[in-house]
Amino acid sequence: MRKYALPVVGVLVAVPLALLTILWLAIEDRPRTDRKVILTPEHVGRAKAIIDTHRHRASPGMLAVARVRPADADLAANYLASRLGNGSAQVAVADRSAIIRLSLPMTSTALPAINGYLNLEGTLLQTDGLPALRSVRIGKLPLPDAFTELIALRVEDWLRRDSEYWAGFDALRQIRISRDELVVVYRWIDAFPHDMKASMVDEHERGRLLSYQSLLAANSTRNGGVGSLATILSQLARGTSPAQSAGEAMADNRAMILVATFHVLGISLEKLLPEAARWPHPPPQKITLDGRDDFAKHFMVSAAIAAYADTALADAIGLYKEIDDSRYGSGFSFNDIAADRAGTKFGEKAVASEDSARDLRGQMASGIEDRDLMPEWKDLPEYLSEAEFKRRFTEIDSPAYRAVMQKIEHRVADLRILR
């Protein structure tokens, strides 16, 4: 037995040492990619144009092509890394290849030694189909291409077992890479929209949405054809007892905000969740905030985006709409931006923490008025054409523009429900 003791001891020592060496090589002290996410109205406009084009032109079964600027692909990667992993990403595009860099924070209370950053880098090479991942490096640790291919096959097998994820992955046919654009070729699948909608909402979330939808339907019948946003939100906040929401106030608030948003916009939840076609339907209502239905829409859309996404995205979308209105619609409105900012802060507070979520629900349940949601707005400029906006404010971020925005921010911060 003694002759086996030394090899066994060697293995027992070597394996932990090997693992520690891999961790030392893979995890680093600082991120190699560290970038802020900066969303502008132009980014939102380009994304909207791509979506609108393919929504109207693509039909089930046909091959379609989407063209994406490298800068927009880079922004999208960085946004997703920040949103999903609190990290940063960068995509550097060349002809027929793209280098992807990703930095993610690693924290562990159980194993403080592995705290640090996971820095990944890899190259996507254009093929006749989807790009192939090569030259992957995790920190100081390079991965053999054969090992990378094996991992990619395992990921594909995992996707195949989930029909909802696989439907989207399988729709992709080719990605062509150049310095000027990424060309994405995909086949539109008839069941794809239905599958994607179903995958966005889990079972618990559906239960919450059904509960608030039922409550809204019952209250809307009594409220009549015109309602106040403050009244709607107060009624919904009273609908779930603290016992039912213990430890889940943030999730309850998200569902409440989403149901209220769809109602304010006059859109059926069926657009998001097909099974909602069988749920109680509130009668159509005109919902106003401080006497204006456009304020209610701005407030709730921004609140929903902030609750389900983040503040930067809500701000960019709200500002994009105002710039678009100055060119083609009713004009640039600082009043609408005030409603956007108030809604964003409301949605932010609704999901900031369990304590914040409960505090907000308590204030709404005790009764609120429109003035608690919408700051003073009557002295703010609105209906500005593009030419008038440029004459008075020159451009976004000019001193004159910042002065008005600072006034709006102070007024929003003073709203009772947000203190």
C-alpha cells in the first residue's frame, strides 16, 4: 500500500494547486475594460428605425436582413454587460472579424481570495454561417480553440433543450462582419413572436399581472370613462396586502406599474402575454395626470422602463421622443420631460430595495393626488419647433438647456412621494 501512498498524496496536492493556479491566471485585480454606458437619443432613434423596418417588412418564413453599425453593436454589448453583470464590454470590428472584450466583477464572501475581475477576450471570425469563436483568453489564461469549440457545442445543446431560446437562436442564418456594418441574416419564424412573449414573463409574474389586471378591471368599471392616474395607482396599491407581498414588494411594484402603463396607453396586455386575452378587461378610459393625458402616458412609460430596465434607457427614450416631436410632431416639450423624469424617479424608487418599495406602496395606499406625482410645469417651455428650440437653447447640454433641466430636477426631487 505504501507504494500507492505517494502518488495519491501527489494527486491530492496537485489538483488544488492546479485549481488555484487557474484561478490566479483567470481572475485579475482590475478590469481591463471599464466603460460607462452612454445612451443618446440618436442611439434610440436608430434602434427604433431598425425595429420599425423589420416589423413592417418581415413575414413568416422569409429571409430578412438587418444592418447594424459597429458602434451600435459596441454600445449594445456594453449595455448588456452593465445591465446583466454590472460589467463592461467592447466590440472592435474589422473586416470579417470582431474582437470582443468583457470585464465582469467577481465577488465571493465564502472565498475572498477569488474576488476580482473576470476579463475575457475572444475573436469572432466570419464563416458561411454564424461566426466562430477563436483565440479566447480569460485573464492571463489562454484557452485552446478545441476547448472553446467543445464549450460552444455544450452551449448549443443547452439552447436546444429550451425551445424558447432555441427559436431565437435557430432563426439566425448568417452574420457578415465588416468595418462599416454588421449584416444579420435571419429567417422569421411564425411562432417566434408568441414564444418570445411567453418567455419574457415567468409563472409568478403572470400571477401578479393577473391579480392587478383583475383589480384594475373592477375599479375601472366604477371610475367611469375618465380617471386620474393618482387614483388608479392608489387603488392598485391597496389591492395587495403586506402579508401577500412579504419580501416581494419590488416584484409587486413592477407588476402594478406594468398593468397601469398598458391601461394608460390603451393597449391590451395580450400584446405582451397572449394568455391575457382570457383575463378580465378594464373598459377603455382616458387617464390624466394633472388634467393631461399626455403627462400620464409619459409618466407611466418612463416608470415602466425604469422599473424593468434602468434610468439611462428611460431618459434616452424620453428625450428621443421630445426631439422627434420637435421635428415631426407637436414640438419639443419640457413639460413632457418633467413628466418623464418624475415617472423615471417613481419607477426607480419602486424597485430600489424592499424598504423603498414598501415605503412607496404605503404612501400610495394611504392616498395620493396628482400633485404628488407631477411637478409644477405651467412655466416650462413647450410646443417648440426644431428651429425655435435651436434659437432659444442652441443645443442639448447648452447652459440655457441645463438651467431648465436643473429646475425640473429640483421640482421632481421635491415631490412628496419621492422624498
